Amino acid sequence: MNNRELQHLTEKWSVEYFHRPFVHQIFFNRRLRTTGGRYHLSDGHIDINPLMYTEFDLANLKGVVLHELCHYHLHQTGQDYRHRSRAFRTLLAQVGGSRYAPATSKAQPPHRHLIYQCQGCGAVIARQRHFNTHRYICRRCGHHFQLVAGK
């Protein structure tokens, strides 16, 4: 699917679900990683993550486009377009758009957690970075820590 086909589908879905025309542009944007799409308030165009179509299917793409069209039409009519607004949630439920985009293969992996345990009192701490277990001691009992889980 290219940008022209996406534009045509979006215009069709806008009239079908919102009974209003979509008069701005919609593009695939490869730089989007963690989000399915983005509506730009400044000029009204929409960016869509191409992985929503290539890694998933047309139904998923439609859900993401309908989500962004909810932002678009609410903003164009002067209503509250934010995720937490009642108007947005109601409109999204009416048209059947996606509340959240699924995680793609380009999304960043979750943070690793390193688990350290005190050799004296057994206190457990979780960290994202390593520390020198010979230099630092437990504040409760004064013993050294040992790495239990993680690399």
C-alpha cells in the first residue's frame, strides 16, 4: 500500500464513519516506532506507522486510522480531542477505532532489571545499571551485595 491508497481509504472511512470529509493529507512515516499514528494539530495532517499494515493487517490499520480521525474531527470542530476527554472516548467507541496500537518489532525492548541481594540481611534491590559489589555495602547491615538475576 502506498500513500495515495492510504489517502483514498482515509477519505472513504472519514465519510463512512464520521459523515465528514477528510480534507488534509495522510502519510506513512517510517520514523514512528512506538506509536501507531500521529495527528498534527498545526497543519492537520496525519502520520501513520507503516508497520501497522505490514506487520499486521488492514483491520489493524483501519483501527489506527479511525483513532487518528477521531482526533482530527474533534479538533476541526473545536471539541476536546485529547485521549482523556469524554468526547474522544465516546466517539472512538462509536466508530470502533483502536484505543491502543499493538507493539511492533521496532518498539524498544523493555528495560532490563538487575536483582542484587544483600549477603547479610537478605535485602533485595532492583536496578537497571550494574554497580561494584565490592565497593558498596548494604545500609541496613553493612554486608556486601551479590548479583542474583540479570547479566
